[in-house]
Amino acid sequence: MSQITFTFLGTGTSQGIPVIACDCEVCSSIDKKDNRTRTSLLINADGKNLVIDTGPDFRQQMLRENVKTLEAVIFTHEHKDHIAGMDDIRAFNFIAQKPMRIYATEKVFAALQREYHYVYSGSDYPGIPQVETIIFENEPITFFNQKIIPVNVMHHKMPVKAFRIQDFTYITDANFIIDESMRQIAGTRILVINALRKEKHISHFNLEEALEIIQKIKPEKAYLTHISHLLGKHEDISKELPAGVELAYDGLKIEL
């Protein structure tokens, strides 16, 4: 079975950290782990790359990680902090001389058509991103000889896709997981889950709620992502977490 490397391209919430015009201790921190771009994940196997979500920082993330090729993008949902960087796939179109595979649900596809109307207009204007959009809902996506299994979670009233690849499960922008999805996640060795802040939030797990999910799943290792400056400094919060649970940070790599 191929080795898979997961790289956290971004681990911040929609505003990122530092937040514009904020002078709090997190936004003012000199610890690089407190500098968080918008949430995204790079998956590499057999020399091929796939990205989950292209947020506003996609270009900078690709440059930072020196990504030279990209085969596909999968979107979790249609919020701007997860789709706003799709235009920058143009660079990979130019290198590969072929369209980028885009995996999206019907709802996400509708949002992409609104946000990137020029991509789907049929125009032959040079420089427009070239895409091959593949609609999925609940069926597994086969990529790099692996099955990527969609898992349904809720982001307040919005359906969001989490994903399981082998024993790795990635959940972002969620505050509720139905029983069927919990059964899909069961047995995961590595669990990534969003933990926005300590205070309760309408559409994201807070720290306490994320830890409760982790306790139910009992993975060997859990990583928290989609973090806001309101959670606290990386160093301080890390000391409060139970054994086997860590804050993810931009650039963190996990091998499976």
C-alpha cells in the first residue's frame, strides 16, 4: 500500500491569523505556529498531489510548499474561505497542459458557477482556468489508487463533506456529526477535526466539543484545525490538551 503524506497547508479560520487590525496576543505572537492561513490540506501519494479546498491563501500555500504539480481539487463546501483561490489553478493548467479535475457536490458546483462564471462560460479567452468538474455526493472518489470516502457533517444548517482516506479522517467546518457518519469514522487512527475557540459557536465545534468527539472515536492521534485567534496561543493551548491530541499548524506533515 502506498505511503500517503498529508500536509496542512492552512489551519486557520476564515479570517486567518493574524487577523487584520488585531493586536491581541495571538495575532501579535512571534511564534510561527500562531500564523495560520485559511484551512486547506495537501495529499501526496505515488508522486501525485491532491488538495482539499482552495482558500484565499492557496497561491501562497503552493509557493510555500514548493508544489510543482497538482492533479485534482476536492471541495468540502462552498464558503468563500474554502473556494476563493480556485482561479490560481491556472498555473498548474499551464504546466500540465490539461484541465484540472475538480470534485464538487451539486451545491458547491452551483457556487463555483456563480463565483467563477468566466470559467464555466465557454469562453476561449487565454488564461481562464481550465477545469473538468466531477460531481459527487456520497460515493467514494478513487484517486492515487485510494478510495476517498465522503462523510456527511453539518456546519450549522449547511451540509459539509468530511473525508476518510484509509485510517485518516479530515473534518473541517462542522458542529454536528450524525450517527451514520460517526460509524464511518469509527476505527480511524488519525482524526483531524475543527476546534474554533473555547466559547460555543453556532456553526463550529469549540474546543470542548471537539475533544468530546475525539473521546468517542478514540483515534491513536488527533489534530485540531480551523483555529481562530480566540482559541489562544499555540504554545499555551498545547499544554492544556490531553495526551494524543495536538494543535495542527501550517506546514505540519503526517505520513500514513
